[in-house]
Amino acid sequence: MSAALPAREKQLRTDQRRILRAVSTAVVATCALHVTVSTVWLDVGATREGSWRRAAAASLFGPGLCLVAMVWRVALHRLNSPEDMHCDRPDSQMAVMLQDVLQNTLEQGVAASITYFGWAAMMPPATSRILPAAAAFFVLGRVLFHMNYTRPTAGAPGRAAGFAFTFLPTFTMALRVAASETLSLIAAWGQP
């Protein structure tokens, strides 16, 4: 038993390094997204009347598309699986995996949609170009997550990049909105 523990710890360390590499890639890409949108794209017609509203609405399509695609994927699996078609016994391993991906997509989609809406409502219109870019990251992340989740050998390191590309843009945008609103409240507090 004691010989198995070092082997498990070694595998844990290996998996943690693989996860860190995958997440690091998404961190760099997310930082590049924020910097690019904040510096390069701001002066390219972002202040046209209505363009920020369109960007906000379009950004919600990414999470919605991923959610619809996963519902369809689960339904298609059930339709073509004799074990899972009638739902009269425990689900197969594939059905459980697809439901897990669907649940994670729903959770991520709700968080992203609320964050995108908050960004559109509270941030300057000129920054709205981040919304479709974040939605594109969301779709990329969901594709990577699904591809690697259903590969039994991938494990957590295989899913890490997909999760990070989905979550990090949403998380950093939520932090920026919270920071912006907090600073606005502090600035307004001292004024009559």
C-alpha cells in the first residue's frame, strides 16, 4: 500500500503540471484579449450608436449555441443508444459523461450570460467589443472541454484548457465590472 501512495502522488504532480500548462495558455490568451480590446479595438467604430447593443446581444449567442448543441448531443446519443433510449435503467457511462458536460455548459453559460449582460449595462460602450470575443473564447472552450471530457484517458488535464478558455474570460470580465462599479461608488460617495 505504501508503494502505491508515491505512485499516486507522482501521477498527481504530473497531472497538476499538465493542468497548469493548459490553464497558462488560457491565461495568456485571456490577457491578450483584454489588452487587445482595451487598446487596439477601442477606436474602430465602437462608439457608433447601437453597436455596443448589438455586440452585447450577439455575445449571448455563443453560450446559447453551446447549450443547445449539448442538449442536442445528449438527445442524439439517447436516440441511438439501446441502453439509454428508454431511461428505464441507470444511464450508460457515455450518457453520464454527456450529461456532465451539459451540466457544466449550463453552469458556465449562466455565469457568462450574466457577466456579459453586466458588462454591457455597466461598462463604457467603447469596451463592448470584448463581448463577441469573449463569446468566441466560450465556444472554443466548450468545444475543447467536450472533446476531452469524452476521451476516457484525458482526465482533468485534458479538460483543463477547455474549462479555462470558457471560465477565465468570464471571470476576468466579472472582476473588471466589479472593480469599475466599486470605484464609481467610492468616487460618488464623497460628492454631495
